[in-house]
Amino acid sequence: MRKFLKTKSLFVAGLLCTTSLAHAEDVEVLHWWTSGGEAAALNVLKDDLSGQGIGWTDMPVAGGGGEQAMTVLRARVTAGNAPTAVQALGFDILDWADQGALADLNEVAAQEGWDDVVPDALKAFAKHDGKWVSAPVNVHSTNWVWANKAVLDANGIAQPTNWDEFVAAVEALKAAGVTPIAHGGQAWQDATVFDAVAMSTLGPDGYKAAFIDLDEETLGGDAMKEAFDRMAFIRDNVDENFSGRDWNLATAMVINGEAGFQMMGDWAKGEFLNAGKVPGEDFLCFRFPGTQDQVTFNADQFMMFDQGGTVSAEQAALASAILSPSFQIAFNKVKGSVPARTDVDGSDLDACGQQGMKDLAAAASSGNLFGSMAHGHAAPASVKNAVYDVVTAHFNGEYGSEDAVTELVDAVSIAK
Amino acid sequence: MAASADADFKTRLQNWIPKLVLSPSLAMMLVFVYGFILFSVYLSFTDSRILPSFGWVGWENYDKLWRLSHWETSLINMGIFASLYIVICTCIGLGLAIFLDQKIRGEGLLRPIYLYPMALSFIVTGTAWKWFLDPGIGLENVMHTWGWTSFEFDWIKNRDYAIYTVVLAAVWQTSGFVMAMFLAGLRGIDNEILRAAQMDGASNWNLYRRIIIPQLRPAFLSAFVILSHLAIKTFDLVIALTGGGPGRATELPATFMYSYTFTRNQMGIGAASATIMLMTIAAIMIPYLYAELREKR
Amino acid sequence: MGFLDIDNATKSYGAVEVLHKVDISVQEGEFLVLVGPSGCGKSTLLNMIAGLEEITSGEIRIKDQVMNGVHPSNRNIAMVFQSYALYPNMTVGQNITFGLEMHGVPKPEREKAMQEVAKLLQIEQLLDRKPGQLSGGQRQRVAMGRALVRNPDVFLFDEPLSNLDAKLRVDMRTEIKKLHQNLGTTIVYVTHDQIEAMTLSSRIAVMNGGYVQQLGAPQEIYDTPANIFVATFMGSPAMNVVPAKVTVLNGRPHAEVAVHDGSMAQLPFSQDNLAAWDGREILLGIRPETITDLDGADRKSSNIAQMANRIVVTEPAGSDTFVSMQLGGRDVIARMRSDAEVAPGQDFNFAVNMEKAVAFDPESEMRILP
Amino acid sequence: MSQATQDTAIRTGRVTRTLIYLVLLLFGLFYLLPLYVMLVNSVKPLEEITGGGMMNLPQVFTIEPWLKAWSSAQIGVDPTGLKPYFWNSIKMVVPAVIVSTILGALNGYVLTKWRFKYDTILFGLMLFACFIPFQIVLIPMARMLGIIGLAGTTWGLALVHVVYGIGFTTLYFRNYYAVFPTELIRAAQIDGAGFFQIFWRILLPSSGPIAVVSIIWQFTNIWNDFLFGASFADANSQPMTVALNNLVQSSTGVKEYNVHFAGAILAAMPTLLVYIVAGRYFVRGLMAGSVKG
């Protein structure tokens, strides 16, 4: 076996030579969008392609926010049987590009002028060594707070704009016997909250230093301890049953008025809309207090796997279809996110969506757009998970803020 | 038998056919099990991250591994889980088998009920278990609506107790199977010995304690092998039930290894943990296999 | 050259030699019984003849063909096993014809052969049954049928009667003997039962510890056992072996043996060979049936000695009464007529047929007389 | 003493018996509980489930979730339900079970009746292989499948299951054949039967009980496997468990618990059937071999 695997690039090159030619007319897409809405959105893409005479081989593997799909991908690539396109997030794309496994989409990109319409923060993940390797689908922003308007109104709470106001609001809800914060105790949800809290506590520069540059001093600094203290406050204001809860069940608590707030990405909106709620009337969406100007994002992309050196017509068609304005709008309307290209007409989107587009454009132009740590857009998977470990252990009371900071520095250094 | 030089064709054929028949299985075993084990051990000394790569880093991965606090957690969990799981399954299995062996009416109905959990994977039953254990909608809630409001059962949400819910679900799945093995053992015992013991005035309790249970040794051993192998491989159960949480409180070596190899892109550390796992398994199983196989010779 | 030659056959497992240079030549039509206690190597030897175990060194020949390395099925032998080894999933008929089928005998011929054998063994009505439905005796017949149908050069029997109850065993024994007489086949038969060996065989090989202790006709082995092992193994109750001293009285060697009260009985030998042993210790072998009361003594014998001794226990067994006494410090059994008037504790005058007496060298345990 | 007329030697009093029945029934309930939860909730409309009362019987009975799970639920892009994946599973399970059982039987036969030097060590190696955690073989196995050209096929998947099932089937058959009388093999050899004839005509017809054990064991393990199915199958060969996972684990949107439960029961149906139908023979098979020394 070692002979086959002498060097990394040789290894992958060898794999790609054996890549099957069986799907000459089809594109095979590995993804984890299996819920009704997402599948409907993908169907837009599928129909688009079939209009061009290109078949769609569907390869869904749900579970764990794509973890399961990444395992499958690894097996597929190792077997020399890589799919045409794979749904992927942030650093995973760069990791695969490092392995030399991805296709060079520059030709398509040049034709379609991607460089001009995709924000730089996204390009950081969609391009590798100056080559387009991936087609971004959307941008989610993760530092949202969702609130039940009726509950807030009943308790005389206005939309909080900084941490202290947020604390006051939470205390008021608690006093009124409402669960202040709806939360699901899963590592990635804990980390999503932590993202927002850290951004508000450390400020954009501190966030960048800590989670993007992985600066040990910032990671171990006092501000970080403060962030953990705030996490402890949040922990004290969730209900007893939070552990292991799916995020959409937490959202349901806000929808039903059992809880006041939920910190969650923009995909939570779909739940409100599905429940027949109207943004601004029944529920509020606003940036996490203290992060009004910042946007932490994660973007779903389809990375294109090298199919034997050339980009096939089908693959090119798929990539261009993904970035076509019509698909971007159609998809993001369903998904709750905003388009990955900034030049599309957002008038079809709802109020939250339009707000999101505006925020994104503003943040992008003012340098306030940051990749989300919790969603793998700030640091590679190993670091991300190391942060998860510490955040979730702290959140579940395994150790205090002081220890959490030390653990964080340690865990990140092991994972680097 | 080594074939003599002057053996006839049929005899020579018969000498190598058995080996030939065994060889595909052996070849598969050597490549797909032992080859892969070696490969994995080798990887544990490399800088592999997302895919195997072959930069030699020596003991670095092991060093990192032992610095990770939740590797320790997962080992401790394994100890708690495996010992409780094996002991409880054996006790319940034996107890049920003994009870079921008392000429019970409806045995034909009860036996499949005890056995069926083994037929289901946790992908299937995970949600039901999660619901049942969830204090908000499960047992606790049901007890509350039935009027027992002080009833508390929130282990799955509790860092210190969550591992016991994993044990509970695991016991649910396999204790019936263990019961079947003991039942088979009980049915194989010669009734005359029991009658003789009764003539000697042994009470039922003594009959079981002194005569019957000692005779079930092979069943105990089989149960031990099957249970320990299931304990080591426990993976789906944790993923479906707690996802390793709350926090990392129910992480087991198998889930640890999986997450480092596949979701954290630290294949080297994953391989190191796999190597340690394999060595632990070997340390337990090899003496057992040696004793078992030697005896039979 | 015999019909079946076992020529210096040796068997070892690794470094352990379990059969030592066995040398037996069997004539056509002969009934050879290998007898000995368990672990003596008799079954190993049989398996070697069958080809089920390899020969480590030496040769086995059937009809002058060397059989070493020849597959069992090509040796033209048939075997009847202790457990009968009937294939449980086949009917009796299929069991009988399986071997023929394996040898490619066409179906009509198989049928014919099966019917003949079934008739011979009187199992025609069982042909459609499964072995599980048969009694022990019936299984035994089927097992023999399976062997017979092959019409082999040599029949091998591996303790075929040991799983039957006592009465059936005797019946089957007779049956096998009849079969041998009628068919005139060559048989090698393994048993640990010396009565079977005596009744069935034309020759017996007594084995122990991987050696053939003695090979000979049954009567020869009974009357002149080669050593103490053979002497005590063959015959039931076993031959009495007691320490004695040779004294020459009136020019004739006597065995001087202590009776119950320590006084010496002098038993004269028929032969003079032992004169050289004068004053030395020997082991005296006396078969139980040669110690009787005076009336029951063998009238044809020319050498009946008398011996007074005390009876310890009497055991009436219907046809005979067994009487035990102390002789030479050991328990000795005498076999009397059932109407002999004996009682425990009685001082009795025994008649010993010294014509049949045997003497052994106490050191080598080999027979020195006759 | 009247034991002679009794079947079992153990006698128990009336109170003890009542207690025994009570314990047995309680455990029966314990084992049935998850199935009950799944069944009850699979025939409720979704509103009734979200309204709470996990243990309650349905107020409105509906078969809709079952139909949906089987033929119209969204599995990925296409609303195909579990149906096509069911057949994928069958196509993978049947050959894998048959081949691994036959290989196990042959191995057991060789290891007990055609012993040779070091055979015990070989068996030990096979047995130890049962304990290998499957997670570590994923990557090298994927590469192997790629090399032999079986990547992403049902056959490749079946091969993987055969490889990792042989240890157990060999164990079962070896223990069973160990107590099978060797004299029968010898008799057949003298009768002229060869290696395979002996196996086919003599051993196999008597292997019913242990074959049942082996088949049940392999069938449930392979049918329930998720890891290999997800990793080594492609779009046309994904087994039922992967589809069920896609149905149940969808990350966003409304969770249709009733459909999930119905799907889960559907996915479990074949193994359940196997256990219920063959459970009786299972204990018998265990008795016949695998728990004996």
C-alpha cells in the first residue's frame, strides 16, 4: 500500500486518475440538505440542470451538520470515486484544496465574472492559490438573536442594544417566570452563542486575533475570561432541559412564548415562517447586543472535485447554475440565508432577508465581516472542535471561567 | 498431515484442499484486519490530518492525546460503561433465563419480546430512547401527569449521570440476547444431576448456586466475549442518545476516535487513540483466547 | 506374505511414539482381534490400516499393495465404528449405498446390492427409516450393512459392540461370528473386551503401551500368556498371580506358597524346566477355574495338587460359585461348581490343576513356564 | 419422591411462581417500551405528538405517516420514501449473509475436522478480528475497494460485510462442528467421499440449528449497519439505514416525528421478523453449539 501513497500529492493524483467516468452525463452531488425545505431548494438546481440535459445523481448523507457527509467524502475520495460536487463549509474546502483534490474553476469564474460579485471574505474560502475551487451558495450570518415580541412587550422589554441591557432583559423575563433564553445543549449550539458573546466582549479586533489568528495572548486574556463569565450567565438563564435539545425545538420555545430569546443563525427564521409568524410583528430578529455592526458568517458552498484534470461541461454547468442569480434568490428565499453574490436583486426576500443583505454588504465594505468560529469559517476543523470542547465543557459546568481560559489556550495549541 | 512422497493423488488433494478452502478467509483477514491495523498503527506516528499522509512525527500524537482531558474522560467512561454493562447484562440475562426455565406459561411469547431489541439498531430506537429519558417529555413527565410530582429522572441531562443512561439503553438492547445464551445453557444441563442434588436435600437456592450456575461456565464465557466486544464497539448508541454530551460527559473511546479521525481532521491523533484501544482489547482478549483455545486442544 | 501385512508400522505424534514397530501378518479369511486396555494403541493401529491416520514409518500392505499414502476409499476396506457413525440425515438405505454412490456405482446396481445386504442382515423393513428411529441393535446391523455392501478386501471393526447392552452384545457377537464363517472375509477387529476377543477371533494380538504383547490363537494366548500383562488381561475373572518360591522336592520343582495361616502349601509343577530356579522367587499364575473342590477337579489332568486353605468369601453366580481366599498374601479367586458345599470361614481342601499352572519371572514378568 | 413424573427437577411454590411471573412481565414491559413509544406515535397526526403525551394512545388514528415514510418522504432531493433503499439493503444483505455463512461453515469444518499445525492460532487470529473497531478500517478499506473496482457498489458493500462477519460465523460453526462426531467424517472418507462431498452430504444437512444462529446474527448486523453503508455506498446502493438517517437527521425544518417513527419501524421490520420467526430456533441453535465448551 505504501507504494501507492508515497507523497500526499501523488496519492491524490493517483486517486483522481481512477476517478470513474461512469457519470459522464450526470453530476453527483453529496450533501446533507435533506429536510423538506432544503430539498425543495436543491430541486431548483436539479431542474435547472435537467433543462440543460444534465442528470442529477443525488447522494444525501444527513447528520451532525455535515460531519457524517465529510466521513463519507473521505471514503469516496480515498476509493478514487469522488463525487462531482460536495456541499462543504469554510476550512474544509481549503483542506481539500490543499490535498490537490479540487478542480480549477477559473475558466467558468472568468466567464461569469465571479471575482466581481462575490465578497472577499467568501473568496477566502472559495479560492485557493488564486484558483476558484468552489461555488458559494449562500451566506448565513450567525450572530442573530430571535425574540418573541409578545413576550418582550408583555414584560416591557425593548430590543437590547448592549450586554447590560440584555442582562436586564433576561433578569426581567426570569422574574416574570418565563425561560429567558431558549437553547439546545449541543456543542455547536453552545459555540454559536459563544461566537456572538466573544464578538461582543472582545470586539472585532479581539475576535480576529483570538479565533482567526489564534493568538495565544488574546485566547488567554482577561477579555476571554469575561466572555466565559457571560457564557456562565447565559447558562444560568436557560431551562433545565436544555441538554441535547435540537436547535429547532429551542426555536419552537420562542415561537410558543415559552422563552424570550434564542441566539441562533439566520436559518432559525424558517421555523418562524413555517409556524405562520410575521417578522417584526410576531417575532424580532436583531444582532446580538454589542455586535450590531459585525456579521459573523458561514457560507455553504459546493466544492468541485477534480474529475481527471479537466472541468467537464457538466461540472461547469453545475457551478455556473449555483452562482446564477435566479438560483441564488430562489434558494436563499427558502433557506433564510442571503445570496453569496452581492449584485442580485433582493426584493423577493422578506424583511429579515433584505436586512441581512444590507448588513452583509455593509459589513463587507467596512471590514466587519468575520468568519464564524462555531461554523468552521475562522479556523480549521481541529481548532474549531478544540474550542467546542472547552466551550461546551465550561457551559456544562465542568470548570469555571478561569480554567476555561487556560484549557482554551491548551486545546488550541494541541489542535494547531 | 504432511503428505508422504508416495501418497496417491486423492490423498494429496485432500491434504491441501482444507488449506485452500481456508485461504480466502485468511487472506481477507490478514489484509483487511491485520494489514489495516498495521496501517493504522503506522498512521499514528505520522502527521496525517484530513487524509493519510506519511510525514513521520514519532510519539507526538500520543503526547498530544494524553494531554487531552476528554480522552481521559472517554477512558474513564469506558471503564464505567463496560463494567456496569457487562455485569448488569449478565445478571439480568441469567436471572431472566432462570425464571424463564421454570416451565413458564407463555415462554414462547416472552422470549421474542426479550430478544427483539437485539434486532434493532440505535438508529432506529435512538429517538424513542431520547424521548423516554428526556425529563420534559419522557418518563419524568409521564410520572408527573400521573400525579407523582416529586418524581425525578433527569440523568440524561446530568453530566454525572448521563453515562448511566447509556448503560441503561445498552442493557435494554443486549440483556435479552444474554438471556437466550443462558437459557440455552440451562436447557443443556442434565436433569438427573438436579434430581440427585434434590435427593441430597439441596434447596432451590443452593441448587442454583452450587450445582447449576457453576455448570454454566461456557455460557458465561460466551456472554463475556460478546458483551465485551459490543461494549468496545459501542458507538451508534452514544451518537443517537447523547451525542457524547452533556458536554463531553458520555464520550467513549470509539466516539473519540471517530471524531478525531473524521470530523476534526486530526487523523494522526485518531489513529493513536485507535492503537491504544486495540492494545487494550488485545490485553484483555489474548489471554482469554489463549486459555480457551488451549483447553480445547 | 499375508493378505494384510503390517510391517514394522510405527506411529508418533511429534516426539511421542505411540506405536512401536508393530509387525503382524494377517491371512485371507482370518479374524484378527486387537485387544488391550484403552490407550494401548489398538485403535490407532486400526486407523492406520484404514488410512485415517498416517504411518510414521514402516509399511502396511493389502494384497501386497503398499497402502501408505493411499486414500482410505482406495484401499478397498470397510469399517464399522463404535458409534456406528450412521449419517443422521440419510435413510438406512442411503446410508448403506452412500459408499457405492461415491464410487460411482450406477443406481440399479446399488439398489440390488442394498437389497441383498438388507436381506442378509434382516433389515429390509428398516430401509426407509432414519438412524434416529432405530434401536441400538438395528443401528449396529445397518453399520455392518454399510460395510458389507462394499464387498471389501478387509473389514475393520472399531469396538462395534461396546455401545450395546449386555444381552444384545452377546447376540450380535454370535451374529458377527456367523457372518464371518459364512462369508469368509478378512476381519480386523478392535475391542477392549477379552471375551469378545476370545470368542470371535482366529488370532488375537494383545496390545499394551504401544507394543504387541502377544500374537497368537485364542487358546494359545489363554493357556500360555507371554507375560503377566497378557495373563491378567485375558480371562475373567483374571488369572491369579501369587508370589511363590521354587523348591525342588523329590527331584521335582514345587511352588511353595503361603496359605491363610502362614503355613506353606507345596504345589508340584508338571514340567521340570524350573529346576534351575530352585530356591528363587517366581510369580505363579493359576486360572480361577483350575482351583476347585476335589470332586470338580479335571479328571483328565495328570497333576492335581491338594491345598488346604480357609474360605474368605463365597459368591454364588448361578452356574458357578466363586470362592476367594488368601494365597501368597494376595486375594485369590477359585471357580467352583455351583453345588460345591462351601461357606465363608470354612477350612477347605482345594484341588489345584497344576498342569495348567504358569510361572513368570518376577523381574521381567515374562513367562518361564511352560 | 415424585420427581420422576415431573419434567423439570426444579419445583417452586405458588408465591414464588407469582413473583416470577411478575418479574418476567415487568421486564417484558421494559423491553417493549421503546417499541410501544414508536408504534403509538407513528399512528398519530403530528399535532398530537407536538402537543405532548408521549405515552398516550392516539386520539386520531392515521396510517398516513407509514405510507409517507414508505413511498413519499423526502430522502434527499427526491421524495421517494424508503422503498428503493429497502431493495438496496436486500440486495446487499442476502449475498453477504449467504457468503459469510458458507465461508464460516467451511472454515469451521476445516478447523475442526481437518486439523493441521497452527490451526488454533489461525482461529485465534480470526476470532480476534471480531474485536476490531470498524472506524479504523474505513479509510484503508475505501482505498482497497477503489483498487479492486468495487467502490460504491452493492457488491463492494457485501464484500466488506463478509470480511468483518467471517470471524463470528467461523466461531459459531467451529464450536458446533467441534462436537460433531468425527467418526462420521471417517466413515464418509472410507466410503470414498471427498472434502466437499463430506461437507455437503454429511455436515451441512446437520447444520440447521447453527446456520440459523449464524444467519440471524449476520442478518441483523448487516441490515443494521450504518457506518459502512454510508461510507462505501454510492447513490444507487445506499442501504435503508442511511436513508432512514437522512429522513430522521435532517438538519432544519419541521421534524415529522410520526413519519420518523414509522420509517424506523419499517427499517427494522425485516430484522424484527427474523427474530420473531426464527427466535425459537435461535435458542435451540445456541444450545446446539455456541455456548458449549
